[in-house]
Amino acid sequence: APYQYGVILVYGPLGRNMTNNNKYEYDVKTFTNEDNISYYLLGVFITDGNVSYQKSHSINKTYYTCEIKSADHNWIKKLSKLCGKNLPLTPATNSKCLRLRLHNTKIGEWLVANNCTPNKTLTIQFPHISDIYLSDFIRGCWDGDGSISISHRSNGYLEPRAQFYSASKSFIYSMQNILLEKYGITSHIYNVKMQDHEMANGNIVSAKNQLYQMSIGGQHCKKFAEQIYSGKYKIVLNRKQQKAKSIVQYYDR
């Protein structure tokens, strides 16, 4: 059966691991099938999620927790349904975000094996992905930590822009090279000044890390919208797909 049962770990004041009585079903194959959904989720978690683990020396086992949060409630509810049945969504502290936590070893191991490692902010490496699923992974990255916009310029024209931020220099330059080599999309990368930066999902990236900003504009932004967001997908952040559609329509007119 594709579903595995997991338990939530609660850490008591003395550091002991305790389990509650609630069990949730995790659809492990959603990740291990390694298809368009798997790599979309990898893109989401590798940019906007986190993975942590706790080792139990008494039974020689490692427990994983995989977490994602978002202010787009409809989107994260769809993520929850993809990852299992009746998985709880809890309000994040001091924000409008909902938090999804997956307590499953096989899901955690799959994410880590595909470069979504603990404490990855500065060290993310672009994973090896077949060309057929690259656009799904990139769309997951953009839905996680990217933005798509179209704004009015003073001369009356519209200015489309797709932007992506990362604290990992290796990851963002790999993304730039792949967009150029596989899709013919040109982008520019800038060093962002050392200051707190609010991401599209409401998360704040601390000023202690150097940020890199990738920017795609003009006809290349249209090409990005067509190549990455123009299909019919089982899961996509609708507001970003609609913005991409508006950019394509603008240039077609």
C-alpha cells in the first residue's frame, strides 16, 4: 500500500521523545515515484521548506520532520492532500501562514537524498533531475520562493518580471545556467544588500546571510511564463500562474 503511518514527535522539557495517540497516513509514493509531482514538491521544499531529524540511540533510528508553511491557504491545503490523508495544518506563530509538518522517515530520506538537507540555506546544491521534470522542479522553486509581476512604467508600457532569491550562490547560478541552456531564458543575478528581506510568502530572510537575486525581464520573462507555467498542472500556485498568463497575453497582443 502506498500509505505509511507516522506519529508526531513531541519534545518534552527534559528532551525526551514522546508520541501522541494520533496517527496520520502519509503517501510516500507521492515523493518516491520521482515524477512531475515529486519534483515539484522537491522544488517547494528545497526553497521554502526545511528538513530536520532526531536520532534515537536506544533503538538506532532516525526520525525526520519535513515542514512547509504558506500564507496561500488553498495551495498548502492541496499540498497536504498530495502528501497524505487527514494531515493537520496548524497556524504558524505571529503570521497568517498555515504550517504542514510531515513526520515520516522515508519522505525525509528522499528529500535529503535529493539535496534538500537540514540547515540548507547557504549550502543548497542543484539536484540532478531528468530534463522531462526540470520545469516541474523550477515551478516548485518559484512557487516556493519566487515572484512573477507585471507593473506599469512611466512611459505607459508594462514591465514583466520574474524574480527568485537564494542565499546559496551555487544554487542560484546553477538555476541561471539551466534556464539558459535548457530553455534559452536569459537572466541577471545581483547581490542584495545585507538587510532583512521579506519573501513572497511572508517569511523574513535574516540580514546575516548574503542574498542573491535572479531577475528575468522582457521577452525572456514571457518565455519563462510559457515554458514553466503555461501547462495544466495537478498542483500550482494559482496566483503566480495567472500572472504568468497575463504576461504571455500582454506580449501576444
